[in-house]
Amino acid sequence: MFRKMLSAAMVAAISASFSVHAQTAQLQPSGKFSVYGGEAAATPPMGWNPWNAFRTEVDEGKIMANADKIKRSGLAAAGYRYINLDDGWWLKRGADGRMIIRTSIFPSAAVGPDGQTSFRPLTDRLHAMGFKAGIYTDSGKNSCSQRWDPQSPNLPEGSVLEREIGLDGYEYQDLRLYFQEWGFDYVKVDACGLADYGRDNESVVAGRYEEFKPQFTRGQPGSSDLDGVETRYARIGRLLKELNPDADPVLAICVWGEADSRRWGGMHGNLWRTSADIEPKWESLLHNFDSAAKREMYAGPGRWNDPDMLAIGLGDFDGNHLIEAKTHFSLWSILSAPLLMGFDLNKAPQPILEILLNQEVIAVNQDRAGNQGAIVHDDGKVQVLVKTLAGSGERAVAVFNRGTEKSEVAVTWRQLKLEPGSHASVRDLWAHGDLAPAVDVLRVSVAPRETRMLKLVGKPLAGKGAFLSEMTGRINAAVDGTRAVNPDVTAASGGPRADLTPQGKAISLAGQPQPYGIGIQANSRLEILAQRQFTRFTAVAGVDDSSADAGGKVVFRVYGDRRLLFESAPLKRGAAPAAIDVEVSGVDVLELTAESGRSGEGSLVTAWGGARFD
């Protein structure tokens, strides 16, 4: 009744007040580097998954044959250590709620006379071979195969309840079983159970499955319960850590870039899918690459953008398409994406194995700094990605030709953050040979669909310090300032970018270009893992010239371990940026906030120009 008595303007004002209060609370310093993390995924996970090769028609023999091939071929020694199960392993859920394994395809799981089953014999065998073991489940009541592979011979059996083999309502019981009893090290948690069992599902109509009102609709974030989906995965991640306090489980979130998962994935898991399933087609590779390529500010040690498994060995990436296969491996490596092989390795021709065994390219993917490669050049046909490596002055460069004609590209020292006039050594990571040293510019010729993968070592522009935009693996976009969710997962999301605005434009403050820095929406907070390694932090902070809102004001603050180190006056577009120079000796976590009372999406774009540590 009281609400009915209020005018629309008063209701709007009250709602705005609550929104501003919540926004202000989010921008308070945490004093933590609040990512999911974990040593097991300190570098992108590498291994094998049977889905693209066998779908649900997998069995113990196929699993072990591929594990043996990985061991004998040198792939295990190269870093491929996870042997993961996917959909299709279950028979049903028992009367006590315990999962029962389909022993007709996993005979070693039959461990008792009363139908008792366990994957412990399988995980023990894999562990004895030096591997880690992964399992598959769904966050809802039912799995993806039950919806999308209705003719599979390995779908769960029994009553409607017995066929509900997903985590919904059984999170603690199932995760305890999988990790504590069965000894798994990795879990992939799908989301078909949250999206595909609504009342219009023909199997639901026929009574084979219980109706589950979808929590999200693909491509329609506005009609989805985004908070509800995140809450489910947050609980799964929390339970995994509670159940494994002395272990290091890996959580792979599979929501295909939907439900805003690309924003919150790193808070609740180690890797999160950014797109739909990859297909062994060139167009699919482009789509999945694009879904992660502009997300460099969200990835880092323990948290990785995942454009899906490698399709190398299949279709457009098989032994007859080695240029495309090398491009696939190059792109996933410079993106710091998980390297999970997805085909029957016993049918792999030697040239395909040699691609997967390229230690120099793998080293780029597994570099301990954990920076995702960032796009520094994009003319619509050729893209150049640069990844700052852990060694002083080391840069990995991928020159990717998406087009149909040969191209010549110049990669400049400005793009590489190398000192002008300095020399740099150059190595071709596919030819395994050194090229002539370069000065100021690297000229590269690249054929259609080819990716040239290079490593340069030169004199860093930041000297013994570092620009924030070359250490993105140590930055967490705790609050990225975005409000709307873009339904196109390949589009720029409005999230922070290295050396660019969130919309992909060059950073400019009061008419002055800022070639290096972090562009981010207002009402944002960045956590930076300084780890007491630096003495000073410097930057110029202001409202970017591209901002649509000319009157909105932003206050910039810098915190060191929750202590306020700097606060600017309120700044508008066109105002001289605030000069920041603060002592950070002994600081573990530095936090940068940009706060405004305005809430319009994209109306206030801010930047931390020239931001660097010394």
C-alpha cells in the first residue's frame, strides 16, 4: 500500500539511492586478491578429453588406450597430465542418492557383490601412470547428452528420479564422492540442466524428465536469472575447497559464455568456457577465438578464459590441414587457454603429434607470469597478439592471418613495449630457428590462415619496472564497471582492456594520447598483486575523451592493503588528469577505484594512463 502512495519519481529516487549504496560498497577496498586460484591451475591445464572423439560412446578401453598413447608419445612429458572423463559414464542415481557407474563400459568400477561401483580403481591406475584424473557432471538435474544425444546407448537408466544425475540437490554428496572417495582431481561442470529442460522440451512433455524452469536462455541475458546461475557455481567452488582443504582440485565451469559467466568465472572456478562447443571447422575456430581474445584482463594464474578443447586432429585441423592446425595451437597458446586434446590419439598422424609436442609453443602457453596475449594490431584481416613473458624483455608474438591473401605486417617496438632504437633477438617457434635481430620494427610475412609464432628478447621500455598493461595476469577486475550483458559472446563486453578503452579505442585524456594504460568503465575496482616487489606506483587518471557523458564526475582512489594512498578531486571529461605518484614498498595488494554517481552503461569511460610500477 505504501509503495502505491509513492510517486514514480520517488520510487525511482529510492531505487537509485539503494543502487548507489550497493555500488559504493562494492568499491570499498578488499585488501585481497579475490580470485579462485590454486596451484594446480597456476598455468593453463593440459590434457585430454574424449568428447570430440567419442561423445558418450566412450569406454574404459578407449580411455586407457589414449592415456597409454599420451605416455608413450612424449605428450605426458610435454605437460599433458589430465585424463578427463566427459558425459556418458553414469548408469543412474541409486535409492540412497549415490551415483552408480555403468560397469558395462567401465568394468573396473564393479567393486562389490551388491552392485557397488567406484572409479577408485581407474583413478588409482591413472595416478600410477603419472596422470591426474577428471570427471564430468552438470549443475542442474540432468546432463547435456540427455537433451542433445537422445539416441545415445549410454544415457542414464531407470525412473525419472534415477535419471537425474546432475548436481542439483546433491552438490555436497556428489562432490564428496568424486573427490574424497573416488580420487578425482578435476571436474567439468556443464549447464544444460539449467537451460534445456523447460516445459517445451519434448522429453519433459513425454514425462521422461522433470520440468526445470530454465535459469538462463542462450543469447537472452535479459530474460535469465544471472545471479541464480552464478550462485550455483559459487556454491560448487566453495564446496570443492571445503571438501579438499589439503588437495588442489580444478573446477572447469561450462556455461559457454552465457549468464555473464565470463565476468564471474574467475571468482568461482579455474577456467570457464567463453563460447559454444568448438566444431572442427575454420569458422568455429574464429568464433571461439573471438570469444576470448578481448578478455585479457580477466585471465591469470589459477583462472583462464576457455574457448573450448583443441579440435586439432579433426576436420579442418587434421593431417591434411597442417597450417590451420598450427594456427589453432598458436592461438590457444598465446591466449593462455587450456590445452585439452580432443580426438583419438591412436589415429593421430605424426605431423599432428609434432604440432601438439612443440615445446617452444607450449612454453608460451605455460609461461609462469600467466599473462594472456593482448591484441595490439587488428586491420580486419590480420591480428597481432603480444604476450609479455616472465623473463626480462621477453615477448611472445602471434601474427594471425584470418584472410585469404598473403599479408605483410610491421610489429613496432611501441606495440611490444621495447625501448626505441634497441635491438631484439627473434626466434621462430615453428621453424625452431633464430632469425636476424630486429631494431624498432619486426616485419612479418604471413600466408592465408597461417599464424607466425615468434619470441623476442629485447630491452623493456619500463626498465626494471612494469606497465600494468604488461602484467595483466596480476590484475583482477574485481568490479569491472559493466552493467549490461552483451548477448553476443564474441563482441567486446565493455570490460577493461590493456592499452585500449573498453570499446577498443585508443586511450586519450584531455586530448593527450595515452599509449599505455588500463581503460575501464567508471564505478570499477581493480585488485593488483604487487607482492611487496615494487617501490612506487605512478599513473595519470581521468575520464577518457571517448566518454559520452560530458558532465559526469569521477573520483579516483589508490589503496595499498586497504590503506588510502591517493584520492583525486572529482574529474570530468576534458579535465586535466590526476597525476599519481605513491610509495608502495611493502604493499601486497594495490587497488584502483574509479567512482561516479552516474550509472549509465558506457557513459563514463575512465583510464589509468601510463600506469606502472617501479
